[in-house]
Amino acid sequence: MKLIFLGPPGAGKGTMAKRLAKDRKIAHISTGDLFREAIARESELGLEVKAIIERGDLVPDSLTIQLVAERIKAGDCAGGFILDGFPRTIGQAEALEKLVGVDAAVNFGLSDEELVRRLSGRRLCPACGRTFHVDFMPPQVPDLCDSCGAGLIVRKDDQIDSIRNRLSVYQKQTEPLIGFYSRRGLLKNVDGAPAPEAVFSALKKTLALP
Ligand code: ADP
Ligand code: ADP
Ligand code: ZN
């Protein structure tokens, strides 16, 4: 099964992608995670994208497409994958079509007010990549990762100025993908507002999964 997860920042794509990838034993490809790993390693790519990501702009299509093209060649993608946060522009979507076909594009919807609440309360484990929320998905011990015990951080792009920019970048550059995939008969809409358990059930239902 080859899926795209669409939707604004904070809608819950990453949370649901991790869960579904584990459940279906398919690969989870988050371009945001790949960029953050590159930044942490201080690789050439990481140094190139750090400032762009921190202010909440999009990384240029050429770099992003190249990254995904390489990643989906890996063996773990043969049995299927979830692209989480890619494509984010029409140019990326057109490039992806030339690389590989997908079964569905799932669009997670959420109001701007709720997105801001989700993003400003998000906490990330820099060691294992697990995501929490101070109110909605709190760790057992405040500020520590349940999985590995590392101290949780706030992403630089989850500060309010960057959040506002990301929501406007989303509207201008990414929202048009809803029409793009709708015209191809691939779009599935999932309401991102309910509790995680309910969103996950709705996701499986819309994909006709047991
Ligand atoms: P995205 O990948 O779309 O940016 P995330 O999966 O990182 O979104 O979720 C954004 C924040 O909201 C995180 O802090 C996450 O823990 C929290 N979250 C995810 N899904 C839900 C949900 N259904 N209800 C409440 N909070 C959620
Ligand atoms: P979120 O779901 O909270 O918006 P991501 O982790 O998906 O965050 O992405 C973080 C940042 O990484 C984006 O704001 C952008 O700067 C960059 N990024 C991720 N995916 C892409 C993409 N497909 N195209 C361009 N930039 C991207
Ligand atoms: Zn951790």
C-alpha cells in the first residue's frame, strides 16, 4: 500500500503515519524528519536547509524531490510506504507521479485555531523522534520521553511566528494539492479533530483496512 498524507502542519499526519506504518508494516517517510536528521548530523544538506526550516518556509523542490527519490528506492519501501509531508507543492506532486504511483492521498483537516494549539503544545524527543503534546498526549513524566527517557524539546518552527508563516505557506503552496489529487480520484478526507484513537479508526475505515 502506497499512501500520501496531506494536510496542514499540526493536523496529526506524523502521529497517524507512525501508527499506520507500524500496523501495516510499511515504511514511514517523513521529509521533515529526514531534514531534521540532516540538520542534527550537520551534513551538507542539513546546513543548506536549517534556516529555511526554522523560519517555516519550504525547502526548494529540487532538493526535496531528490531526497524522496533516493529514499523510496530503499528496500524497506518495496512492501509499501506512507509519504508524510511530501508532496507539498504541485511541482513535487508532478515529480512524484513520474517516480511512482500511489493508492490514495489522505487529507487530514483541522481548523487554524486547533492547529495553533497543536503546534504550540507539541514536544519532540530529539533522540528517538517520538512526538508528544503537553495537553493532548502528555509524557508520563513531564518533559521526558516515555520511550527513551531523553529530554523533550520544542521545535524552532513551533514558535508562534514560524507557526503563522507555515500556515500561510500551507495555504498558498500545499492546499492546491487537494484539488490535484481529487481530480485524479485519489483523495480521501479524514477529520483530524477527534482524539487520536478515533482519527486512527476513521483512517482505517476510509482505506478499507481491517
Ligand atoms: P503533523 O505531522 O501533521 O504536523 P503531528 O502528528 O506532529 O502533526 O501532531 C501535532 C501535535 O498534535 C503533536 O503534539 C501531537 O502529539 C498532537 N496530536 C496529534 N494527533 C492528535 C489528536 N488526534 N488529538 C490531539 N492531539 C493530537
Ligand atoms: P509539519 O508537519 O509540522 O509542518 P514537517 O516535519 O512535515 O512539519 O516539516 C518541517 C519543515 O520541513 C517544513 O516546514 C519545511 O520547511 C520542511 N519540509 C518538510 N517537507 C517538505 C517538503 N515536502 N517540501 C519542502 N519543505 C519541506
Ligand atoms: Zn525518545
